[in-house]
Amino acid sequence: MPPAKYTPAEEVTVTDNSIKIAEELVGDKMASPSGPDAKVYQPWAKYHLHTADEEEEDTKETRRSVKTVEKSLKTRFWINAREKKDYDKMVAEGKISDEELEFKEGKDADIGQD
């Protein structure tokens, strides 16, 4: 029996060709995810949390959309369990306003603020 012949899927071939073209245009090779440089700390790869002044209008609109859904469903959406636990603790301590507890806060109000 002859060995099976491997033929890459069309998406793989298209992606490989795109990478080759990009490397030629840039004049450099794309880093390998398993190469020696892959695990080296890159000082330029820092995550910056934007302040309210730096926030773009699209981000504000997304936040407002989430708040609209929360108000209509009368439920809060949490990023993780820690965030929900901290909020519940603030509710128990009476640090959350009645307006927020009743889903009547303003469209740009931050949730869980003293």
C-alpha cells in the first residue's frame, strides 16, 4: 500500500502565501510561535488600561449597550467571579446606591463605585 499523500487545505495554502508576501513587503521573517524568540520578554508588549479621558467613543458605546441590556434584563454581567464577589460584598456593606441596585444609574455611571 502506498503511503498517504498529505495535501494542505486551501486555507493553509492561502495563509502561507499571505505570510510570504507580507515577509517580502516588510523585509523580515515572521516569528515562530515555538522559536527561541517566542518566550523572550518584549518590553514594547505592555498592556495599557485606558483612563476615561483616553477612552474612544466606540468603547463608550459598547459599554452603554451592555448597560442597556443589563437594565432591561435586571441583571449584571461580570467579567469574572472575583468581580461579582467584590460587588456582592459592597452591596452587603451598603456601599452601593439604591439607584444602582434598582438599575436606574446613568448611562455612563461606573458600576460598583462608592
